[in-house]
Amino acid sequence: MNKDESQILKGVFILLMLFLHLFNHINTNVDFCLYINDIPLLTILSRAANPVSFFLIVSGYGLFITSNKNDKKHYSRILNLYINYWLISAIFLALAYFICPGRYSYDVVSILNNFTGLEVSYNHPMWFILPFSIISLSYPLICKIIKHYNSILLISILFILNIITSYKISRYGYYNNLIINNLFLSFHLLFAFCTGAIMAKENIYSKLKNHFSTIKQRYYWNIILSGLILLIVILQCIVNISITNTFYSAAFIIFFILLNRNEICDKCLTFLGGAFHEHLDNTCFYIYIPFP
């Protein structure tokens, strides 16, 4: 997977992120027209929008590749993510102070917790910013372990860890201690990040691309890939459990990148992906809309 393809994927993630935040909650003030068992179809489809898993897989993939290089820009990219987060949050907190007075706490502790990402009460969609930063800062060690140990063994151990953390979240919620909670979330997200890194280690995408590039009838292959994407989307919407998110996201990424896509489509997605950090932080838009 090259840089251009990762930019295209980031554009896809942004669209999925917007779709998820718009439709993952049932709004009684909106008529969704189509329902299945009293649940809006769009809400069901939002189950297949997992931008965090997608983002972590691609991040793990890219950072594994750069782990053999002297990547001086990595830490500045994390800082840039935080700067955008701080800037957008400050702007909309100022607006919220006048539009929705009393909705948010402006005491020193709350401000510091949100500033560091320990707590994201001002911008809930950015719940993963600190756990991701912890994983990302630890990537030299993570990649060293992945290079040294068997990929199947690592995937198995990480999958079991993901099951345990998912069970804890679904049954008992999160930890009250903010530091422990963010460390816990870092371990929870580690499976998706390492899946991407292992995909890079094993050259899974390159092997598949080289294999299918020999197929002459690309039109039929595109139909098959589109069918596979539709199938895994339907299955993810039906199953709707968190432990399948990483497998679904990895499969979606592979199938989508292997597609012979329209050039205009790629340009549009590349444009969106080029401003990924800004779009990521702009997910706080919907929080400050004063719904009736």
C-alpha cells in the first residue's frame, strides 16, 4: 500500500465517520422512512462504519513500514493532531458558551483533562486521541516485537486480549480513573493497530495485488470485489459485535484498495484524505448543534 492509496483510504474513513456520527443514534425528531424492526435502516448501516478501526489499521501499516527508516515527522504529526484538536475545541467551546450556556464545565480540572485527552467531555468523538497517541508513540517497540515473533501467535494473543477488553467494556463499562482508563483503551485498540502492522510485515496487500494484477478481465473482478464488500458490510450490520470490527475493517480495506476505481472518485477521496486531521477534529461539530 503506497502513500496515495493511504490518502484515498483516509478519504473513505472521513465519509464513514460522518455517516456514523449522523446516523448511529435514533433521533425521534427525524423520519428515516425505512425501518427494520422499528430501527432505521441508516442506523443499522452505521454499524458497518468503524472509522477508528480503519484508521488504526492503516496507521499500523504505515508506521511498520517507516519503522525501518528515520521518521522525524512522526512526533510532529501527533502534535499537529493535538493542535487541531485544541483549536477546534476552543472555537466551539466559545460558541457553546453562548449557544448552550451551562452545558459544559469550565473549571481548571475539566479544561486540563480535555486539553491532554485524559477526558473528552467537550468533544466525545475524540475519545481515542490519547490512547492512539500512546500506541503511536510506542510504535518502535511494538514494531520490534512484531518483527521478532510469529504473526499468527501475535494475532491470536492480541485477539484474546481484545475479547477480554471488549467484554469488560460491554459488561462493566469504563474505569473511573482517567489514567487507568486511557491505558486500558490503549490495550483495547492495540489489536487493530497491530493487525495493520502485521499486514505490512507479511506483505499481504502486495501479494494479493500482484496476484490479481494478472487477471485480464478486470471488469468481472471488480464485480466480485464489490460483491464481497457488500457481503461483509451486511454481515457486520447483522452480527454487530465489537470483536469483529478489526477483521471486518481489514477485509474492507483490502477489497476496496484492490478495486479498479474511477479516477475522479480517487481524486475526491484523496482531497478529503489530505485534510484528515482537520476533518477528524471537526467531528465535534455535531456536539454543539442545539437539538430540540
